[in-house]
Amino acid sequence: MPSVKAPKVLAEQLIKELEKSGILDRGRVIRREGEHVFIPVVSTAGLKLPEECHVVHVENPPAERRSRSVVDALRDKVDAELLKRIPRSFDIIGDVAVINELDAEQRVLEAIGQAIMEVHKNVRLVLAKSSPLAGEERVGGYRVVAGVGGAETTHRESGCVYKLDITRVFFSPRLSGERLRVATQVRSDEQVVDMFAGVGPFSILIAKKTPSCRVVAVEKNESAYRYLCENIRLNKVGDRVTPLLGDVRNHVSALRGLADRVIMNLPHQSQDFLGDALQILKKEGLIHFYTIAQRDDQSDAERRVSSVLSALDVDYGFLFSRAVKEVSPSKVMMVFDIRVVKG
């Protein structure tokens, strides 16, 4: 069967091009040997290659067939009734998977844990939530249902890397799109305050995308703060992101009037900090405000925020709102982009 022999330095880009053109043979493995890579192709007709690459006829072994989904992986291993109770909701953070189900039976969790590792070969550990997120630090309880090793991992997202341990800090990969949405709004030379920074996904992405801006990242959880500092170093944004440890209310006096933009990602309690956010803002600024809303009455969340802002005697307007992710069958997490002008 034909394959393309390519130097390792050219292989990654060539694989992408062959896949895009439909010529890459996904039924056989890509084999590496010394300084060269053997890339299986389904046809050589009209194939144009760099000078350093050429077609050879070698045996690239068949690719292992992978299950299409976790449910498919379990279909022949558990009875039909058990299959119906398999949780469909899980996150993959680095090489750690998290099942977001609190009341599933242990045998169900163990079955889905093994299936996740079968389908997602990069996963080495599967955790299941044992208690919901709680407190300002938003840390839940977890138990191991499959795999080995500790929960510390390195997660890659939007060109950034984040080291973290989900059993000690809050992190949601489901917010990746929202983080990117906010980061792309930041203009040159802005001053940004991330009031509840966690391990830094908002702050670091903003600093990477807009190098001229400056971000102050405040975090109360000491474990998250240590990861925040490490992630600032890993992403080489130490000249743009300043980490602060402690309750943001203890830093308000130092941050007063600093920010063009404030990020308030503490959805269960953010209302309690709106007054602090207004002090941190310049005379005019923008707040990305996250809160919890009833799925069937999302307008109630806007009314609640309006009530608080009206009592604080500022001019404000809602520029954008949407449901960011599901929190429970009846609740969603929402974001409001709010333009504020102080008197």
C-alpha cells in the first residue's frame, strides 16, 4: 500500500494537507521511523509533494478501530437497563475526565469510566463528582472511578496551557468559547481586572491576545492562586498579568478606578460584589457579569441585576446576554455584558 515518506519536520503540516484533500488513509496508522514519518495515503493520483518527500510502498499496520462514543463502547458490555442509566455528561481536562453526575451507582460510574478511557486514549484518570461545587472557591468533591495517578494535569485551550488539579480548584472547559468571546473584545492598552481569576483562563488568554493590555488577576483560593502564578509563567505573560492573593474586597482600595473592564465569573454570588466592581471601574467601563438563572425564566436574572445596579445609582445598559452553559436540568449560567457610567 502507498505511503508518503516525509522528514519529521515536515510531517505535521503534510498530514493536515493530506487529510484536508481526502487522501490520508485513516484505516492505517502513521508510522515513525528514525528521522522520517510514513504517512499512509489512499491514492497517489495527482499527488504533489515537497522535494524532501516521496511515495514508498510499505506496510503501515491497520489502525485500531475505536468506539464512536462511550455508549457504543458499553453496548455489548452492560445490560440494556444499565445502559439507559449511563450518564452522558462528562468533561475532559488535560488527561483527566470528570463525570458530572452526583447520584449514579458506583458500578455505573466504573463502567463509564472504563469506557471513557477506551474511547479517549489520552485519558489516564476518570473522576466522578461526589459533592457539588460550593463556596466562593467553587470546589467540589470527587472520587476516582477508573485509571491511576493524581488529578494534577495540564490542559490546553485556545493556544494557552493551564496546570491545575480539579479536586482543589475550579475549572470548566465548557467555558472555553465564552473566554474566547471576552478576550476578543479587549482593545489595545485596556486595564482589566479579573475579580475571581481561578487558575487564570480569562486573564492569561486576554494577555496573550492583546499584549498591550494589563490584567490584574485576583484569587482567594490559595491552591488556585499557586496554579495561577505557575500558569502566568508557563504562558510567558508575567509582564502583563499581575496576580493578587486574597478576597477581592480586600484589594478594592488599591484597585479603585483602575479598570476599563471587569470580569465577574462567580455566578452563584456575583450580585454581592457588584458594588465592589463599580469601585474598581473607571468612570465608564464594562462588566462581564455571570449569574445563575432559571432555564424557563432567564429574564428574571436581568431584573435582579437591574435592581442592584439601580440601587447603586449608576447609568447602565445591557449590551449582550446569553445562556453560557447548563448548570442543572432547571438552571443555566448566564452572562451579561453591562456598560456602566458612574456619576
